[in-house]
Amino acid sequence: MIVSNSTPLIYLAKLNKLYLLREFFAEVYIPREVYREVVVRGKEEGYADALLVEEAIKEGWIRVENAPLMKNLEEYGIDRGEAEAISLALKLKSREILIDQSHARFAAEVAGLIPRGTLFVLLKALRMNFLTFEDYLEHLEALVRANFRMSDEVYIEAVKLGRELAEK
């Protein structure tokens, strides 16, 4: 079980790899604001990834839950979806959270959570042979083309880690 923020859901769906979350975590919980960001707004804007997330919710392995909003999280400059995701992870006593933005990852750490993200899921897929190294590299490139925000340093480190996993 894990709680997710919007970005990992959106980008894994864009890569057609949303199913990896079910494989690795069985159940994924999202707060209502993340549902609004990903499914409601996504459908309004015509994004196919919104339909994939909606289908996973209908299948029951992504679950939408109410989350108490912790006020002190706002001081980290995170948005409502990020704050609700952190609050929900704490409510459900999850150790990990899927969250990509650096400021939100910092807030999650301060709250005692272990932040994971889209790249973590892809690396895990590589390690568990759901992806080849070539597939992994193609997905990294697709993330960049889809405007996934990562620094050059993070990209280089992701390639290096992927290569190390593939050589094992």
C-alpha cells in the first residue's frame, strides 16, 4: 500500500506503465484533491492519462480517500494535492509516499515519510525485469519529451543507476 500525489500517476499513465503501481504496491491511495487534479481536470482538458487513472479507480486498486489537511504543511510552499497526499499517508500510517516535486519531497521527509517518485518506480521495474535497460532509457526520454521536470544531474544519475541495475 502506498499513497500517491498527482505527478507519478500522470506520468506513469502517459508511459502506459500505471499498472506497475498495482504490481509493486497492490493498493494505491489518493486524496480527493489528487483525484480532482488528475481525473476531473485531466478529463476536462482531454488527457488520455486521466482515463487510465479513472479506470484503475473503477477497478478498485486506486482508492480515493478523504484526508485531513495539516495546516503546517503549507509553510513548505506545496499545493493542496501535495499537502493532502502527505496528510493521507500519515493518516494511513504509510512509510512511503509517491511524490516527485523536490519541495514536496522535503515536506514529506520532515513529516517522517520516505518520498519515492516516478523514477523510483521505473528503476524498480528495471530491477524486477518488467523493463529492459533499453525500455528504461526510452521511458526516461519520453518523460523528458512530456515535460517531466528533472535536472540534468537527476537525469544522468537515473541513467547511471539504471545501467548499474541492468549489469547485475
